[in-house]
Amino acid sequence: MKNLVWLVVAAIIALGGYMLFTGKGPQEVATEASDAINAPAVVDEVTEAAEKAGEAINEVVDDATQSANDAAEEVTE
């Protein structure tokens, strides 16, 4: 319990120091925190882009495999 109290005190001091150093008020800090929480929308976009890239890579690999198989069949004939 004592460690939790020290942790809360340290967090308050860090937040106060941040606000003093940057010159931002509590409203601006709260707005930035809110924007950071809304970041999952960006994560969703990145995830979708990664899925599309993965699908494209799979298609390229499948095409390359098929071409190699066709070439190997022609060589054996």
C-alpha cells in the first residue's frame, strides 16, 4: 500500500513537471491524452493495410510457385 501511495505521488509530480515544462494547461494535456486513446482508429487502418499487403504477397508467391512448377514440368518433358 505504501508503494502505491509513492507511485501516485510520483505520477502527480511527473504530470505537474510536464505541465510546467511545456506550459500546457490541464485541458490541453487532457485533450492530448484523449487523442492518444483514440489512436486505435489508426491501428485499424494499419492492420487493414498489412492484411492487403499480406494477401498481395501470397498471390505473388503462389504465382511464382506455379511458374516454377510449370518450368520444372517443361524441363522434365
